[in-house]
Amino acid sequence: MTFAKTAATAAVLSLMLGGTAAMAAEQSTAIGCMHMSKKVTAALQSKQDAPNYAAAREQADTAKAFCSQGMYGPGVQGYEKVLEMLGVS
């Protein structure tokens, strides 16, 4: 009986942890790239006077290239870096 409870508890914990990992990884998909691209485009339009605008624009282009090649994780991370560079959260 104790083994069954332990096994059930382990199964529930595994599902919970797996679900959390899946939610975190969900952003590193084509949809995540699309959402981040829209945020970055809006940030670039509103922060054209930022001192590091050119570098942010270049980083955005690199992130877009990653996403278009199916490398969603680096693409999303690149877009996040652009937002940091522009001071947008």
C-alpha cells in the first residue's frame, strides 16, 4: 500500500514539473518568436531616439534570422535582449 502511495505521489510530481517545463519552453516556439517580434517592432518604433538604437536594431535582425531558420530559443532570447537594450520590460 505504501509503495502505491509513493508511486502515485511521484507520478503527480513528475506531471507537475513536466508541465512547468513545458510552459517555460512554450515561449521558444514559432508563436513565441512571432509575439516577441511584435513587441520588439513596437519598442523599436517608440524608442528611435535611444542611444543604442542601431545595436538594438541589429540584434533584432539577428533574432529574426534565428526564428526564420527554426531556431526559436535563440531567436526569443535575442528579442528579449533587444527589449533589455531599449529599456522595455
